[in-house]
Amino acid sequence: MTAAVEELADCGYDGLSLTRIAERAGVSKGLLWHYFADKDDLMESTAKATMTTIRDRIANSLDLTEPVPDIIRAALRRAAALTVTHRGELTALNHIAHNLRHPDGTPRLTPDAYEETYQAQESLFRRGQAEGTLRDFDTRVMAITYQGAIDMMIGYLGTNRPHIDPDDYADKLADILLTGIQRS
């Protein structure tokens, strides 16, 4: 899957070659077929594994003993930094998300791919409500809204905008989100 990410980042979805993926991975093309039913299966598995790795990398870098608003701000900063530190993975995910389709043309990656992320975010928001730093709101709605804001931020910052400071953008987004959900 690492080789698939590299191939996608270098060649795009349309230029993707399973032969080159196998070569990059140092395995035979036949071994790819042993683990993946087809190209689409490899792409879906790669996207899900990459999303999990990125989510876990951000979560593991946070001090979860901090108050929830501070965790939210730090998580947004870490996500914004990905546009610099993990550009290849984000590029690969973008290619897969926009090109991987079922035979009827519907996207193969659906919001269900975010379910674990949504659940973790809901848990964090409930903790903030319990500790009194966040007001009462529907944590599911907020998790989906929050993740949507993260995805849009990453997409915007990732479109070659070197003049925009990722930390500054993340802080401004945190200010907007926290204004709406913090207890006054």
C-alpha cells in the first residue's frame, strides 16, 4: 500500500501502473493479486489504511489530558501541517476519493470510511461537555461538521498555496468552531 501511495502521488490515478506498484514494493505482480482482488480493491484498501494512519498519527501526537478546546485547536494545527509533511499521502487519498467508483459510477469511498473518526470525535466532544468546556449540542452533527471543515481546510491548503500559513489558517478555523461550541 505504501508503494501504491507513492505511485498515485507521482503518476496520478489515470497513470497508475500495477506493474510499477509491484516493482516499488519489491514483489511480483502476482503477489498483489494474492492480497487484492483487483485494482479497485487495492485502491480502497490503500485509502482506508492511509486514512487510519493519518488519523492515528494526529491522535497520538495530542496531549489528551488538556482541556478539549485545546485539543481541538492542536488537532486542527496537526491536520493543517499534513499539507506540508504528508503531501504524498494526501495527494494519493485525493486521487482515490475522486476516481474510485462502483460500476454504476457512484463513489466507492463513502462517509462510512470516516466512521471510526466520527466516533472518536464524538467521544471527545462528549468529554468536553462533561468537563463543562463545551456547550450542549448533537455530537454526531458536530463530528461530521468538524471533519468536513478539516477536509476542506486540507484541500484548500493542499492546492499549492504557499503564501498561506497552515498554523494561522488552523487557528482561525479553530476560533470559528470553538466560538460556536464552547460554553460561554
